Amino acid sequence: MSRNLLLISTSTTHGTGYLEHAEQEIKELLKGKNSILFIPYARPNGISHTHYTAKAREAFEKWGISVTGVHEYENPVKAVNEAEAVFIGGGNTFLLLKQLYANKLVEPLKERVRKGMPYIGTSAGTNVAGKTIGTTNDMPIVHPKTLDALELVPFNINPHYLDPIPDSTHMGETRETRILEFHGHNRQPVVGLREGSMLRVEGDKIQLLGPLTARVFLQGQKPMEFAPSDDITFLLEAY
């Protein structure tokens, strides 16, 4: 499989502009490309598709990459099939997945990515790259017909992964607790991707990028920490 993915935890980190923290990694992924198709279906804060696309366009055009929104095309499937690369932004993962199915884009995206089309995801766009969206942090504000996602990688991702705050008086569940609950019913690994971190997937290789470690959960095992630049390719065949 000719996968060429950049799966980013978040589009914006503290003190940086939109996508700025991943600029070098994005440029590397898109080397030789002149355009990218943006899928704005996740609509953070209810922003319109037009305004969300304008935000993405402003970022990519600084790097010499033109942006069009999939909603601008009469035929979304044709748009995906003809795209040089695809970027799916963050927002609500349930809404995003529902719209991907409603517009019949799930299979075309799988097919193009498997043949090497570059794919960038941030937050919800990273969630849908996994096996299911069962480890998203989002509220189910709409109901997609299934939680099955694009399966560009055979594991789940938890973007915006948060560690317990030392000495906190909060008595609710931690993110780790929620993932362990998930593993009570599901086998696939889960990668807890902290802010500023990203997964670079090239073919059958996966590398952790960014400044922080990532927490990897395998069903029935103690969670593991991996450092930046670590090879975590084993996740492709972890179960």
C-alpha cells in the first residue's frame, strides 16, 4: 500500500497560527504538488464551509499550494478522484463522518490514499483516518450510519490526548480511563496523540513527529510511551 499520510493532533498549538507548527512536515508531504482539496465538513464552532475553506486557503497559499473546497464542486466524488492531495480539517468528528458517507466519499478517499495520494488530517480529520471514530473526544451531535471510518491505518487515534493534572481535585474519568474502557469492547490499538504531535505514515512505515511523546494503548497491556522520531510501525500489524 502506497500510503502517504500526515496525521496531526491539532491544527493550532499555543502561540502559533493555523497549521504553523506542522509547516515543515506539510511542505515535505506536498513536495512537487501545487494544489490540495480541502474537506471542511467538520465545521468547528459551526463555521460555514466557505469560511473554513478560506482559513485553510490562507495557510496553504503562503506555501505556494492552491486550495479548493470540496463543497465548491458539483460532484464531490469527481473532486476527490482528481485531487493532487486532500486535507481534512478538525471540528466535530461525528458530523464529519456523516457527511463523508452522505457525499459518498469514503470509498473514493480510501482508494486514492491507498494509491499514494497525500492525505493530511488534523483533529477530526485525523480521527477519521483510523479504523473507527470510537476514540474521539467529540459529542455525538449527529448520528453517522456507522462509526467505521476511512481505515487508512488499522488502529484508532485519540487526538488532543491529555494527561492527568498532578494534584488536581477533578474526580472524573481520565482520557486513559476512557481508552481502557474502549479496549473492553474493541481490539484495535489506540494512539494518544498529544498537542503538537503527528504521525507520518509512508507506505508500511510509521514515525512519530513533533516535540512530545505519544501514549500507545494495546488491549490488555500496560500503556507505552514513544518518543519523537520513534518508529512505531508495529501498529500496522498489532492485532
